[in-house]
Amino acid sequence: MSTWLIIEEETVTADGLASHRQVKARTVSGNKTREEALVELHKAARNYDSDSLKRGSTVVGRDSDGSFWVLPKNGKVHASCNLRLIEQIRP
């Protein structure tokens, strides 16, 4: 079985200035199949929380490539996060 990583890529734009991007990677625990890792990705998207997105309610959607987007529901917060699953090919 493969080792899987969940990538969280958050982008924040403050006051119309240049965007700040933060990328975090975490290993999916256990020796899981791709399908099991996708379940973990879905859980991570549903439960995603960050300081940038705390000020308002969010909506979570799945993109056509299987990744998830966490977006502000009201559009007042200029932040978004894309969560996706990748296979780790070397430690």
C-alpha cells in the first residue's frame, strides 16, 4: 500500500494586497488504500478550521479533480483553502 499526504493550501488576501499562501502537508495515518485515504481527505475538508476562515461561516465543495475547497459563505472574508490528496513517492 502507498503512503498518502493531505495537502492544505490556504490563500488569504488582506485589504486588496498581495495574497499570502500557506501550504501544510500531513501524512494519512496507517497503511491505507487510496479509497480509504480519500475518506480521510473528506473528513479533513468537512472539519477544516483556520484563523482566516473563523470569522464567518464556510461552505465546502468538491472540485472535479476530487479536491475540496473551503470557502467563505458570505464573501466578506478573503480566504480560501484547497485540500487534496497526493501519493508520497519518497520519504
